[in-house]
Amino acid sequence: MTTLNGKVALITGAASGLGKAIAELYARHGASVAIADINQGAADAVAAQINAAGGKALGVAMDVTGEQSVDAGTEQVVAAFGALDILVSNAGVQIINPIDQFAFADWKKMLAIHLDGGFLTTRAALRHMYPGDRGGIVIYMGSVHSHEASKLKAPYVAAKHGLLGLARTLAKEGAPHNVRSHVICPGFVRTPLVEKQIPEQAKELGITEDEVIRNVMLKDTVDGVFTTVEDIAQTALYLATFPSAALTGQSIVVSHGWFMQ
């Protein structure tokens, strides 16, 4: 049976959506989980739910774009649980606009959350994974947009492509210290982040919301079905429990056939 007994996982953006599902699944499989989110109250609420269900969880306030916030939050996790074995760098947002109308401030915000956040959380985690070659697993939440492009999402696509480079570099640098890394690349998952995009894309593209779902989001899947949070959580569990470095530096696409490697 797959188990994470004795492992400590830090998951960013874990107060909702994919991060919350991963945290809950990890906890059910024995991990102590840190629910890191910019919303302290929401993080605490998710941690309380996990604890009430018999798991072990801690809410942590963390702004992944802030060096001090990331470092302090990571230290809080290690102080509470004694170690850090798994980082899931999941925090993300979406802003929709064509390139010629994209505000530079919004571009910088998107890259800061997705790409700077990946770097800062990784660096903080490695300070606890490298000593004594203790090792660990770093999982980045990428996207099919780590491999392909879509209209209206320039900074998102750029950042998600960047996570591939970060993960692959970490796979090489981390190997002597028993650290492995991966990027999970979901297709469209019907989280609040995606729900928000449906009317935005309909307005920008001049089509109906049903047409956005059918002809934009699910057009290239094999079955016209959304990926689920459970699909992604199960993939994150598989990567966190894989027994060797035979699997490292990989991009795992979970998308009902949208983009096949």
C-alpha cells in the first residue's frame, strides 16, 4: 500500500483547489502536511479539517513571491514537524489578456507567483533536503501550457514553460543529494481558477461560455472531459512515493490526451 508515513510535505496554494486535494490525500496516506497559502485563515481552516479527520496538518501563511515570507514559512514547518521531505509548489493565479493589452504589472505578478514562487520555495526546501544528502521530492504544478501555447495567456505559458527548466536543472543538481523533481502538467481542471476563465475567454473571443468549454478548453482531449482534482492528487501521490531516481526530471501530463508526449 502506498504510504507517506513519517514524511513531511509542504504544499503551497493549498487552501483550495489542487493544493487542497493533494494535502488531503497526502494526509490520508500518513504525511504531516503544511497548508501554505497567502490566506492564513483559509489555510488554518483546511488544516483544522485534516486534523479533525485524524490527520496531522498545520496552516502556514506564505506569500510565495516574498523571499522572507517563504523562508520564514518553511522554517515554521520544519520547527513544527522536524523535517521537510516533499515540496509541492502549486500556488498560482490566472490573468487573461492579449499580449498587446497586457499590463506590465500583471505580467510581473504572474511570473512572480508561478516562477519566482517555484524558485523561492525550492531554495528554502533544499536547505533542509541537502544536508547529509537526506533527500526529498520537489513537485511543481505546471500545465499542458508548459508544452503548448494558448491565446490570452502569455505570462502563464511563459512561466509554466520556465518550470520545466527549473525542474530539470534541479533533477541534475539535486541527484547527488538524493533530491528528485517533477512537473505535473494538468489539462483543464474545473477549479475556481478555471471557472473564472470561462466567462473571461468568452468575452475576449466573442463566443459563448459553452463554446469556450467545448471548442477551446476540451477541444483537443480524446473524450471531451475535464481532468479532476482527484486525478492530479493521485499523480502527486505517485510521484511522492516512487521508490527511486529512475523517475526524476519528468513532466507528467494529465489531460485526457490533450498533448501527448
